[in-house]
Amino acid sequence: MREQERGGGNGGREGRREGSRERGREGRRDGRAEGRGESRQELPPQSPEEQARAICLRLLTGMPRTRRQLADALEKRGIPEEVSQAVLSRFEEVGLIDDAAFAGAWVESRHRGRGLARRALAQELRTKGVHATLVQEALEQLDSDQEEQTARELVERKLRATRGLERDKRIRRLAGMLARKGYPEGMALRVVRRALEEEGDDCTDGDDLGTPGGELSPRTRGWG
């Protein structure tokens, strides 16, 4: 009888301790949840200026952007124009937006990596909202000699893939590739003809692919 009482007593004490621990855990969980709820409620809503700054910083973290690109992004997110312009001007003052540096880096990267010529590079920069004056300044780092050298390298890389084709098809394919990258038509034909001559494929007889002025004919320009 005493054993049962002692056992019952121990069980009661254990039950009370377990209940106390469980209530403590519940209390702590409730306290944390309540604390999180209070923290969320205490955060004031962001002002349009704060939203604009956060959007710009997030976009600039991935890669450089032009002022126009950021302005378009802010407009899509409903930021008032006067707020947008003020924030963007401040970013320009501290050097976070620099369209001139963007244009210079773009020209160097796209010419070196993709072989694009000045005409194609100018078009790309215009679509990104870079001012015409800054576009021209950036393109000055490329001269005609450098363009032609890059064009020759592009043709040399593609030349082997055209072997076995008829001569006029080779010219159209190679010159068309250069034209799509923005190279002047006269330069494209000159580079292609020279490459074929050096390879031993004489393309001077009966060549009807160019106009009398040395430019690509419409048939040549449109060939892929």
C-alpha cells in the first residue's frame, strides 16, 4: 500500500514537472511569435524615396545600368516621376550611375567578346538610353583599322565552315555575317574577298555580289 502511494506520489511529481516544462515551452513559443508580430507591426511603411533607392540598389548589384534603364524600372513599379528623378540624380552625384563609363565598358566588352562593329554597338547603346554624345565618345575608342582587324578574325574563324560551298554562297554567307554585326558593307566585301584569295579561292571573275560602288547588293545583305 505504501509502495503504491509512493509510486503514485512520484508519478504525480513527474507529471507536475512535465506539465511545467511544457507550459514553459509554450510560453516561450508564444512570446517569440508575439515578438515577431510586434516587430512586423512596428516597421513603418517605406516612403516612395526609400522604395526607389532600394529598387535601384538591387538592380545595380547585379550589373551596371544606365539612368534610362533604372528610370524605366522605377516607372514600372509605380514610383512617381519626381521621386524617381531625384533619386537617380543623387545616384549620379555619388557615382552609382555613370552612363559614360557604362558606354565605354559596353563598347570594349561587346567588341572584344562578340566582334560587334561601331554601327551595331551604337544601336545597342541607344536602346539602353545612352545619350548620343556619350555614344559617340565611347565609339571613339574603336578606329577603322581595329574594326577591320576584328572583321578579318571573324571571317577566318568562319571560313572553314563555308568550304565546299559555291564561291558566291561563301561570299554571301561571310559578308552577311559581318553586315549583321554592323560592319560597313564595303569593308565586309573587301575582307571576305581578301580572305578567299589568301585561301586560294579566286573570287574576282564574274563577281556579281557587289554593286559598282563596292557595297553589298540587297541579295547579299539578306543572305543568312
